[in-house]
Amino acid sequence: MSAINLHGPGLYDRVLFRLRHGSLRAFLRTVWFQFCGAKIGKQTYLAKTIITWPHQVQIGSRCCLEPDIYFKFDRGVWGPGPSIIIGDDVFIGRACEFNITKGIRIGHNCAIASGCRFIDHDHGLQGELIRKSPGVEAEIRIRNNVWLGCNVIVLKGVTIGDDAVVGAGAVVTKNIPAGEIWAGVPARKVSSRPERAANQENLALEDHDHQRHHPHSSTKRAHVQRNNLSDLGK
């Protein structure tokens, strides 16, 4: 009868487990991209990922990235970075694509489901060949605590506010205010998050009471409360 190992798995067993589950490869891949110039925070490890220009990518701590994500800096030549900036505690699902020429900033605690696309530029309509016509470029901003459903497409110049939700398959062509729920093609407002609406109502009541009891005082305190949620690079 073989002896029972009271000290847990040995080094060989741990390495074999990590090889089978891909965590060792994710660690080595992360180290490689860091060596190539990517900025990757603590406890963030890259599954199978394509990055055209690693120095253009900055990812925060404790992020979870599923396989087959494509970080594409689409200028075709080297330039100063980073242009793709992702905050802490962000989930990015399988096969998402970042097709960026200008820049994208994603805040903290966001959930981005599989198949989402972010495109911060388009083609112009002047000239005989559309593919050679210069188009508009505009940075994309995703604030904190935003949830994007599967296969959402976010186009150039869009800002999505704190706590917003976008339904699966939506095409976002204009800004989404904080706390709103949008869906459709093109995306439009369908609802608001109840927690956010209740908070806004409470703030309005506080402002009203404050102004009634202190009509000559500054409303700076209320203004600070409205802007309490900070954003990465805001």
C-alpha cells in the first residue's frame, strides 16, 4: 500500500496541474508581453491574446481576460502609448476586439461580455477608393461599473457613463448617460437602473432641504456628491 502524502501535491504535480489548466502559460505569456512593453497590473494574467503593439496596452490589477481577445492598434506604425487603457477588476469575455487608432479608456469594475467590438474610427467617403479615404477618429470612454452584453459594438467618440448597461447585440453610436439601460440598433434608452434613480432622487431631496434651510450658502457639497464616482483618466 502506497504511503499517503500528508504534505499536499509536490512541485511536479503543481507544475503539471498548471500546464494542463493553462495558468502557467498565461503567466509566461503575461511576462512576455510585459517585456515587450505592455503594462499589466498585479493578479492579471493573459489567456491566448493577440496584441499588435504591446506598448499601446495598459491593463489594471485583478482583471479577468478570456481567450482570443484582439488588441489592435490600427495605425500600422510605431507611436507613443498606451492608447488602450483598462482599469482594475475588469472582466473581458472571449473574442472581444479593440480596433483602435486614437484611444479607448475603460474604468474600474466593468463587465464586457464575449464578442464585443470597440472601433474608434471610420472611413471617409471622399475619393474613388473608400479604403484610402481619411475618416474621423475619436476616443471611446467607458466609465466605471459598466456592463456590456454579448456582441455589443461601440463606435467612435462614444462615452458610456458610470453604472450604465447595454443590451446584447446593441450598436452604440452616441453617448449613454450614467445609470441608464440601452439596447437596440442603433442603441437607445429603454430603462434606468433603479438603484441609480433612487440615489439621484435622494440627492435632489438633499439639495432641496439644504437650499431651504441655507438659502445663501454654497451648494458645493451637493455638487461634490454628484461627482463622487471617479473615472480612470477622468
